[in-house]
Amino acid sequence: MEVHEYGPHAWYLLRDGQQLYLDVNCNHSFAYYSFTMQLNNDEAAKYRRRGGPYLDELAHAIQYSAPGVSGSRSIYTDRLAAPEITAEVNNAIKLWLARG
């Protein structure tokens, strides 16, 4: 797992083999959290066509839908990555940041 692309203060795109994961920095008033999900085939295709601007839009949609807020009706809530994937993502981001 490694950081493939970065949207400053908004998201990280990570690659693990053929899989792409988007880690979005969400913040809602006093609540800050990361939301990590695997890109589906349609999202991955849009990313390949449009690049970072598409991820900016997707991250905004995720952030706006508040998938980590209790009672949220976000369409992304059920796409939250498994805890072991989230741990790998967090470790990869920490390594990437340490390399500066």
C-alpha cells in the first residue's frame, strides 16, 4: 500500500496492487475524521480519465454527505473500508509524510 496522489488538506489516493483507496479528511464543526473507501470500477475509470479534479469532486461529495456522523444517510457510509485496510492506509500515509 502506498500513497499515489495527494489533494492538499482534502484527500489521499492510495494504491495496493490494482486496488485504489481514497482517504478523505472530513470535518464537521468540531468533528474531524478520516473516511477511507475503495474506489469502485466506475470511480477508478473516472479517475483515470479526469485525474485529481475528479477526486476533488468525489472527496467533496463524501465530506458533504457526512458518512461518519451518527444518523447520516450518506450513500458512502456502507463503503467504509475494513479496519485492517484503514490501518494499512494510515501507516502508508505516515510513511509518506515522514519522507517529506
